[in-house]
Amino acid sequence: MEQENLEKEKIDGEQETSKGDKAAGAAETVKPETGAEKTNPGKAGEPKAQAGGPEPEKAPGPGERAEAETEEPEEAETAAGTDGEPENAEGDGKGKKSWGEKMAEKKQAKQDKKTDAMKEQIEQLEDKVKRQLAEFENFRNRSEREKQTMFETGAKSVIEKILPVVDNFERGFATVDPEDKDDAFVEGMNKVYRQLMTELDNLGVKPIEAVGKEFDPSLHNAVMQVESEEYESGIVAQELQKGYTYRDSVVRHSMVAVVQ
């Protein structure tokens, strides 16, 4: 019995000790900080000032703390406002661009690029047109020359076929007796001959002068050499067949005899 009572007392003591420890821990956890400790925490924990030293500052009351807290935000706002003005001014001075200005610059750059491309295309088209005009001008000049050449070639061909007719007229007049020169038939043939020569002259057909002229291989065709007391050596003494030119080009060379 005594042993059971001792064990019961021992258990009750341990329970009371456990309850006391829990209550002490809860009190320490819940204990709030007073306004004086929050405002001036060093007053309770720090040692008192030594004698002869500066007196510690008096802790402000609740009303003074409220006024100080009200003034601090105002000062902060004022400081922020005064500090922000130079920053804005400095930012404006540095030329910070807005969204609209950036978009305008991008649009202008795009427009400039498009304008440059159009200018380059215009220059290419102008160069192409100039080249085509030059080619057309060359083609027209070449066509005119070819046309002129073909015309002259055709005219020379026709003239060459007419010249034998002229030769026959001259041979026929050479065989007419002086007594028959006044004959009507001879007069008629002479008129036809003169009309033919007039038309050839109007076309640019000219006879080549040969007798008494120095031999020129570009105009004369020497078929024989003769002796002559009248002309010097290298001079055409006799014309066997008359030659003609058409617009400064030889249609038929003169067939001549040259003095030795």
C-alpha cells in the first residue's frame, strides 16, 4: 500500500511540473511589446547612462509618434517630387522618344526605302529607254544607208542598160553625111538623143572627160598605147568608148588609148 501511494504521488508531481512548464512557455509566446519598448527598445535592455554624460532622450508619446509618422510620408513625397523633376527634365533633354515618334520614324524609314527603290527603278527604265532610242536611231540610219545603196545600185543597173542605147545614137550620128544633117529623120533622131541625155543629166549621170587628160585608172580603162606628137606620155590621146559616172561613182570606165 505504501509503495502504491508513493508511485501515485510521484505521477501527480510530474503532471503538475509539466503543466507549469507549458503555462510558462505560453506566457512567453503571447507577451506583447509595449509602445515604449517598440519606440525605444534600448531603454529597457541597455544600461543607464553614466553620470556626467549626456542625458538620454525622452521617449515620445503616442500623439508625437502619430505626428512624426504623418510628417514622414509627406517629406518622402516631397523628396520624391523634387528628385523626380530633374530626372524627367534630364530624360526630356536626352531625347527619349515616345511610341508615336518611334512609329513615325519607322514609317518614314519605310517610305524612304520605298522611294529609293522607285528612284532606282526609274533610273533603270530611263537607261533602258535611252538604249532603245539609240538602237532605233542606229537602225534608222543604217536602214537609210542601205536604202540609198540599194537605190543607187538599182539606178546604176538601169543606167548601164541605157548607155548602150546612147552609144548607138552616137554611132549613128557619126555615120550621117554632112549633107544629110538637115534631113527631117536625122533632126528627129537628134532631138530624141538630146532629150535622153538631158534626163540622164538630171538624174546625175555625167560623161567622163578623157581626151587630153592624164590617165586615171579609177576613171579610165587603157586598152592600147599610141604614139603622139600632140600629147605627152601618160596622156589620153583617144577615147574608144565614153565612160559615165552616177553621183560621184563610176558606172562605166572610159575605154581609152594612152600615149607611150
